[in-house]
Amino acid sequence: MAATVETIEQVEQLGTEKYKYGFVTDIESEMAPKGLSEEVIRFISAKKEEPEWMLEWRLKAYEHFKTMEEPDWAKVEYAPIDLSDIYYYAAPKMKERPKSLDEVDPELLKTYEKLGIPLKEQEVLAGVVAVDAVFDSVSVATTYRKKLAEYGVIFCSISEAIQEHPELVKKYLGSVVPYSDNYFATLNCAVFTDGSFVYIPKGVRCPMELSTYFRINAENTGQFERTLIVAEEGSYVSYLEGCTAPQRDENQLHAAVVELVAMKDAEIKYSTVQNWYPGDETGAGGIYNFVTKRGACRGDNSKISWTQVETGSAVTWKYPSCILQGDNSVGEFYSVAITNNAQQADTGTKMIHIGKNTKSTIISKGISAGKADNTYRGLVKILPGAENARNYTQCDSLLIGDQCGAHTVPYIESRNPTARVEHEATTSKISEDQLFYCAQRGLSEEDAVSIIVNGFCKEVMKELPMEFAVEAQKLIGISLEGSVG
Amino acid sequence: MALLEIKNLHASLEEEGKEILKGIDLTIQPGEVHAIMGPNGSGKSTLSYVLAGRDGYEVTEGSVTFDGKDLLDLEADERANEGLFLAFQYPVEIPGVPSMTFLREALNSKRKYNGQEELDAMQFLKLVREKAKSLEMGDDMLKRAVNVGFSGGEKKRNEILQMAVLEPKLCVLDETDSGLDIDALKIVADGVNALRDQGRSMLVITHYQRLLNYIQPDHVHVMAYGKIQKSGGKELALELEEKGYADFTGKAA
Amino acid sequence: MPNDMAHDNPLLKAFGAAALDGAPEWFGKVTEAGAARFAELGLPTNRTEAWKYTSLRSLGGVEFSPPAKGAETVDIPRDRIAGIEGIEIVLVNGRLDESRLDLDRLPAGLLVTPLADALQYKDGVTMHALQDESAIDGLPLAALSTAGITGGVLIEIAKDADIAKPIHIISIGTGNTAFAPRNVIWVGPNAKATVVESHVGEGGYFSNSVTHVTVENEAVFHHYKLQNESREAYHVAMTHVLCGEKTVYDNFALSCGAKLARNEIRSKLDGSEILYAVNGVYMAAANQHLDNTTFIEHAKPNSESREIYKGVLDENGRGVFQGKILVQRPAQKTDGYQMNRALLLSRKAEIDSKPELEIYADDVKCSHGATVGELDAEQLFYLKARGISEHDARNMLIEAYLRDALDEIRVDKVARAFGEKISDWLAERIAREDAA
């Protein structure tokens, strides 16, 4: 609860500052030729000095991609994306990847400092969070690698993993989200540039939170990151991801793929605070956030938990999902999605129950303000073998103002008579009574909205790791600035 | 200088344009306790809302001066931070927001407004515990979300505790006795009395005299048809208890 | 999916051949527009979002023939239709059986006109309804139905009239005919009436109906439907409802027949203080596919909609529920509630449920829910602890679960009649169990 108060304090300190991550880092970049082609894919692969099998996989995806059409079923509208007008690779110029943090370009270090991300190991979150920093198309630094290595934990960029742990990457990459999965995921398979790789060996409880911080900097650049997390039998890891981008008038594409694999008795907790640049009040600029995130609970008693706080992006299209294969496996999805001004979000989850006694919980809180549209779209599917499967879904929508929209589109498919699925959804608004009560106790309208919305989201916010909770609560306040009054 | 000075206050419902307050005059000196009594629909609650600055009412005439300032010129949160506290008849529920957080937020808003240093979590906790103790209340309510699942008595006690922590100059108690059994009524009244000291004024709005058995007013006003019809000492309350509001409404209330 | 071949579609041919004789020119344009729209949309498959769970692909391969030119008279299967005493209107293969229609004995305030006659009225309710393009826009089966309207009636309830006796529309299908009944119902201001539809038949026919309902200001209309078609038949029904100020509309559909059925109701709540309800029960057994799809549009403030569907799926029966509530921006203070509950009684059964909210007004109270599951284990145990066998206990609970839904029917005699059909279905199920 202290955190909420701090949130408010920080919101106040920020004043009317709208998007404080909107600055541009002045750094020389190396780019691939503009546009999408086999040459560009070969260029990326060569830049990363990838083995032949990786390039082949990319090209296979590209071939398939050429046969696909952009999906149009989501409740979002945006100008067509010109794939030929995007740089698929942009990297800060450096001779070679820095061996230690001391070698990282000070301009980059400054950028992360400004973003509040500690890349120096002795800073605020020292010893608590290890960070992989991805800047445009490359990972520029990963902290605490040595300490993690002592536990057998591998935490590095995916590019390094392809070179240093090819057997693991080969085994798991594309095993949850196949290269042919969907338009944006397939595109990602062809052109992904960097991202994080995490491997937790059998029986290990990862000693610190792992975190990746994604930053888009260069103009006209798409970010296609790829993250792969494998938790072996009996292991545990909590992973956080954050994202920001400069304020630009153009739209930028972010099409990521995240794959999680949890073996027997393993648990992965994946948290996201998504704060890509949302565009301005009129809807100009902002990130198109088209992301495929999926986890496989492969082993018995495994658990995957997704928590997301989505406040940024002009358009969000994202359904972090769980495939519950192992008996007694558990999938969770906790989501807060805030849309203000002209933002659009179509987000939710898929819970696919395959194993016996599998359990899933979905808690979704959607907040719409301004002229924004916010859609929850979710699938709960019970296959015939999922004896005693259980799902509980709760979707609550909050509307602020009468120009926005809140939509709920659940799909429930059951083919097992012993399964139970429950879905509840409500829509409400912040009442005048609540606002007046807060005002009478001395709170300004913006503080009142922030505190009430944080209360509305509490069930989700409490799932966030402490280190991120404050940041997320603060974001909720900022995202809704100007939504009332 | 009077703490509150209401002159010829007229107010209407914004939507319907219906006039509810039809010329209220009332002056409260520091430290005084005034009671406003009246039948349902007389405009008592409207007066409390207009003073606190609730949306939906339009002041068409008159003035309100609070501690030397034009109260009607201030936003609702500014009025609160100036030291006007309204204890609600029906305190609203705010799901998911812990009472403790809410109250600390409120106190720090006020402190900031007055150019004081804000309290950190530890300092605040200490303060709340002290206040709760002085009111002989537990602080268990503070761990729960604001008013969510509170009984009627708990809601009112929570209002009194907030009042104690925020230390307002003027407390407006809007039908604080409604929905309370006799034990809860006594706890609330004890709380109010504990807060009643020199410099803190009270405006107690009530339909029944029974609350005034516990909170002794300096002045009693009878309100009907949007106007103060009669003013007097505490004996007026007893008179009303006996005769009802018939003299003022033309029918038994 | 656009389908160039659709004009050659045998379905369109089967329906198109059934054109009404002596219809005016404007009607010809209506049927042409229906054919063109169907040609453009094609037969829906599960790639069409609105038909995601009910693909009609298989229908393309079934051969249907048009109904006989003139009206037919067949025996009414009394045990299959709703057992109520009502004013009967009988359609055979989508053609009105005028020999059974005694227009002289109708109560005052009720007017029934054969569709063929109603078409002759210029600018009337019928013309208005049939020319409404939104009734076929994006709705392939309604378009197909419009291409080959076979017959029907116009039912008009005069202003302030209170028709106590239910009006009972009985649709009977035979053989492998494809037919497209079209009924137009107009409930005048402040009028009260009840319409019950019974859909029955024998054979592998295809009933593809469209019904237009207009409920004028302050009218009360009870609209109930028993879909008890032959188990080889296809049944697709579209009901368009338009509600005015302060109206009460209450719909209940009991679906237990047909091989494949879709009961779709699209309603526009175009007034304030409307009390709207759309409810139903569906019971599917071997090789049955029962789809209930509803769309409720709140266009004005201060109205209430309630929706409760309950289903049981036995053997390899499949149930589909799609419900959408749309609250338009002006429709503040809307109160909307929607619920689908389904019980799977067999390992081969399936339920697909998609309750949907689309909300553009902020001051509303809207909620929906869906549950899928089996019988309550505690209730089952309680009954067994009182000495009731598992088999009997289960059937008792299933019956209680289904009968509970009948409370939503506001006309008691209809609730009783529908209750009998639930009992029949359960008796059949018990007989099946005993035989196994």
C-alpha cells in the first residue's frame, strides 16, 4: 500500500510531463538496407555470425510469410503497414560486443540511466535484478552473468545463445510458437534481431529477478525481438520486461515473439510493463505492438504465470497464452490494459487445457479513456483429455468519459464433461460519488482517478514483483492524465 | 472573525434548475457547535454538499466566506485542504484502495497544500495509531479497502477517524446518526466530542434530536423549505422533539 | 467469402424456384437483392466470424427440392408441437395452409393476412420489413431466405388490443424440401399479444425462415418458440426485433430438434425504459448441432436487457452460444445481463460459447457470464445420501436444472407446454441409458 502513495507522489512530481521516455539518443547506427527481402535476412544473419541452420530457419519462415495475409479480426484499426519502408536491423556502431560493462558506449549507459534502468551492478537494484538491455536490434549489455553462471543459470542475448548454446536454442526455438504460427510471428522468425535467452537448470531457483529492457531508438526501425526461456525440472524463474521508445510522429512496428517452456514441477513468472510510446492525443505516431507470447507447461505440475501492465503503444495486439500439457499444470494471466486518447488495445489470452487437472485463472482489467478502444479477447479451450480441468475468468472494464469503448470477447470451448469453466465480466465507470468523496478528502481529480484505478487493478498489481510495482502504479496515473475534467 | 459566514445563499440543482436553498444566513464562530435540524427534503444535505463543493449544484445568489476566503471560489479538494471536512451520510466504497493509503494520501495532500513536509509511511502509521487510540478505535478498518464491506457503524467511525487525522477547522456532520444503533451512536458522538476543542467548529445536520443528547450544540437552527426558519439554543432541539416539525411544515413530520 | 459460383448454387436454385405467384414488382426486386447478396456472401463456413462454430459447408452437398407450387394440407403432429390452445396458423413446407385458417373467427384487434395478400399493400408494414436491407446485410442465410420466400403471414395487433389467446404458428416440413417462410408481426402501440411458434416435420428438409417483429411504444409482446424439427432436418431461423419506447419483449426458445439448427435473434432496442428478455433452453443428443446466436443493440438510454440460455449436450451433441450486447454511445444507464450455462453429459459432447460485450457508453451496468461444467457434486452426493441411485439423482438434477429456466417464460400455459417437451427429452434420454 505504501507503493500506491509513492505512486501518487511520483505522479505529482512529474507534473504534466506526458511521456518522459520520448527522448532520442544521439548515437551512430549501422542499418541494414531498408525493406524486407532475402538479402536483408541474409544480412542480419551474417551480422550475427549465425550458423547455417539458423539462416535456413529464417528463410523457411520468410518463404512461408510470403504466402500469408495480415490478420484483420482484431478490433483495431490502423493505416496499412508498409513492410518495405522499415529498417529491419539497426545497431549502435561498435567494433565488437563489449566484453564488460566498462566497454559499453557511455552514451548508451546514459540512455539507460535516464530510463531508470541500472546497468551498473552496484546501483539501486543491485543484487536483486539482472538486466539484459536491448537497444534497437542488439543486446548492448547483460548484467550479473557471472553470478548467475555460478548457479548454472544462462542469461544472455539470444544472439549469443545461438552461438554459445546452439543445442538448447535448436531444441526449443520455435517449439512453442512454430515458424508458421501467424503473420507477425512468422515475420519475426524471418527477421528477429535480438532478445533474451534464459535457461534455468534442473532444481535451481534463480537467485535474482531477470529483466530485459527493450528500447527502440532509431527512426523507421522495426524491433523484432525474440525471447526464449526454458525452465528445467523443478526450477523457478521470475522474469520482467520493460519497453520504451522515443516520441516520433511516425508509427513504428514492434513484432516480438516470446516462448516459455516449463518442464516438470517448474515455474516461470513473466511480467511485462509495456510503455512504448503511445502516440499523441490525435493518434499521430506511436508503436504498433503486435506480439506473440506463448508458454508451454510441458511437464506435470508446471506453472506459467503472465502478468502484464499495458499502458503504451498506439495499437496493441497481444495474447500471452498457456498450453497446459502436463497433468496438474497451472496457467495464469493477470492483465491491466489502459488506453487513453486514440490508443487501441486488443489483448487477452488463450488457455489450452490438454492435461488432466489443469487449472487456469484469467484476471483482466481494461481501462478506457479519451477516444480509446479497449478489447479483451480470450480463449479457454478444454480438450477431451483434460479431466477435471478448471478455469476461472474475470474481466472487468472501466470507462472514463463517454467517447471511449470497452469490449469483451471471450471464446469458451469445452469438450470434457468433468471440466468446469466460469467466466464473468462487468463494465462500470468511476462514479461521481467516488470522485467527490476523494475531493472532499483533499485529493485532486487526477490523484483521485489514479488512486481509484489503482484500486480497480489491485488484483493484478499485487502479482507484479515489488521492483516493478511502483513503476507500474506510477504509469497508471500518468497514462490517464487529462482523461477527466 | 467568524470561521464560516453564509449570506443569503441560494442554490439550485444544475440539471433540473430546481431551487433547493432559498436564502440561507448562518454564521459560525471558531469553536462553536451549531446544529441544523429539519424535516426530510428541507435542503439540509444540499447545504452540506454546496459547502463542500459537489458538482451538480449551482449557486445562484449569495456568498460563503470560510476563514476569510471566498469558499465558493475554491474547488472541492481545495475546500477540504482549507480545513472543511464533510462527514458523509453514506460514505462511498472504493474497491481495492486500502483505507490507510487513502488517508495518508489525503493527509499529505493537505500538508502539501499548506506548505508542510509530507509524512512518510512510518510517521503516518504512528500518527494514525495515536489518533485511533485516542478515539478508542482499533485500526483494523484501515487495512481494508475504503468502506468496502464496512457495516454502517464502521463507515461512520471511519469518517470520524479521518476527521481526527485531518484535523479540519470545520466539521460538517451530515446525518451522522442515520442508520446507527444506540451503541454505535455513542461511539461516534464520543469521537466527535473528543475532537471538539477551541478553534474547531462543527455543523451537525440531523433529522432527530437524539444525537444532540450526546453532542451538545451551542446553537440550534430549524431548516425547512430551503431556509432557516428559527434559531435558538439547545432548548429548541428539545422543543422540536416534542412538537415535531409541524409548525414549520404545516404538517406533522 | 465471396463465391462466384453461388448463382449456380443448388441451394439458391432450390429456394429460388419457389417464388410466390402474383407478387408485385417491388417484391421481385427484393428477392433479386436477396439472391445477389447471398451470391456475394456465399455459404458461411467457420472462417466467417459469425459462423465460427457452425459451418454450413456440408449443406452445399445436400440436395433439396423446392416445395409444391400450391398449398398442401398435412396432419398436424399434435404430440410434437407445443401443447397449447391457440389461434393456429399452419405453414406446410413454408406455404400457408389457408384451408386451416379461419379468418372470420379471429378475436377483435387481431388481423392475420396471408403474405401473398399483404404484398399487395403499398407502403405497408410488410413492404417496409422486406425492403429493409439491414435485414440481409452480412447475413448470408437471411439473404438466401429472401431469395426464395415461400409464404407466410402478416400478423397485426391493433393499438390497445389485448389478445389473450396465444397465436400459434405451426411450421411443418416434409421430405427434402427447402423452404423459406416469412412472417411479419406488428404489435401496435399499447397492445398485448403472445405468439408461439412450433417447428416440426418429417424428413431431411431445410427450413430457412426470417421473421420481422415490430413492437410499437408501450406494447407487450411474448414471443416463444419450440424448435422440435425432424432429427434429419436443417433449421435456420432469423428473427429481427425492433422495440419502441417502454415496450416489453420477452423471447424464449426451446430447441431440441433438427440435425443442425441455428436460432438467431437480432434486436434493436430503439427506445427508453424497454424491458427486453431473450432466453432459451437447448438440448442436443446424437449428431445434433444446436446454435443460439443473439445480438442486442441498445440504441437509447435507460433500457434493460436480460439473457439466460441453458443447455445440455448428450452423446455427441454440440451446442453453440453466441451472444452480443452492443451499447451505443447515447444508451446511457443501460442495464444488460447475459448468461449461458451448459452441461456436458457425455465425453463426446461439446459446447462452444462466445458471450460478447461491445460498449460505448460509460454510465452503464453490463455484465455477462458463462459456465460450463457437470452437475454439482455436492447436490449429487446429497441425493445419493438420501438413498437415490446415481442414475436417478443425475436425471433429477438435469431436469431441475432445465426446468428452472422455464421461470423466464411469462405465460404460464406456455411454460407448462414447454416443460412437457423437456420431460419428453429426458424420458428419451433415460430410455437410451436403460437400453445401453
